[in-house]
Amino acid sequence: MQTATRTLGLITTASITTLTLFMGASASAAPTQNDFEILGTAPGNEANSSSLTAEVNLAEKNGSGNLLAVTWSIENTGSEPVVLTWLTDLSYTYSGGSYFSGVTAFSPETETRYHPIMDGTGECLCAGNVSDDFKQRVDSDEKMTYWSMYSVPSDLETISVEIPGFDPIEDIPIS
């Protein structure tokens, strides 16, 4: 049991370290949703997302060009809070509470869909249960910012982001 706990701790530390190195100096201060530009938006297209708007704020590759971090937000303009329970991926079996594993990146040029990376323990490398600040509930007049990480070809220059319950957010430039 101690070995398993120690291994899990090392894997978690390695994942956080990798993400921190990937994001560079910008990872030192947690940004707020007001700090991001809006690269594209999409309205909710289902009953459970009708009062919500999704936006993509950043799509950035690492130095090698093979990892893509996407920062995205959900804004609730309705009068009732919404719990984001439908954003999980049913294509892959992520372990733990991989709440936002259903957010995918799509290349219209190659017709390839990219699912969030899965770490060595089967966890989604996306916003979720590894963050102390994680909120699955978006209150009325609130905007919450999340992230997802993908393995992509180095020559990919734009993507569409597909968030379940929303229209696709197309032609997002990758920096």
C-alpha cells in the first residue's frame, strides 16, 4: 500500500511538474477568467446548456510542438446555477473524476479528433479533480475557466474545440 501511495504521489508530482514546465512562467500566477482574450465562442445547444456560453481563450503548444494546452471558459448568463455533469468522455475509460474529458480538439483539415491526454494512472490531463480550485458548478452570472491538454502533430496551426452541449468553436489559432 505504501508503495502504491508513493508511486501515485510521484506520478502526480511528475504530471504537475510537466504542466508547470510546459506553461513556463505563466503558470506561477493563476490567471482569472478576466485576464484572457476570447478566440471564439459558442452558445449552448441543448436544454442543459441553453443558458451557457463556451469560449476558447488560449491554444498554445509546447516548445517541441507536440503538446497543446487549450484554456476554455463557460459563462452562465441564466438565473439558475448549472452543474457541468455531461462533459465526460464515453470513448475512453479515464479513471477518477475526469469531469471534462469530453472536451476535444478537432482538425477539419485532416478530420482528426484529439482527446485529452491520459496520464500513467488513467487520469485525464484536463481541469478536474487534481485542482483545489476546481468548480463543476457555474453559478448565475459567473464565468469559470478550465483547461485541457492534447497530443497533436507539430504542424497543426488551427483547431476547432468541441465541448459537449455546445456548437463547435472553429478556427482557433494555435500559438
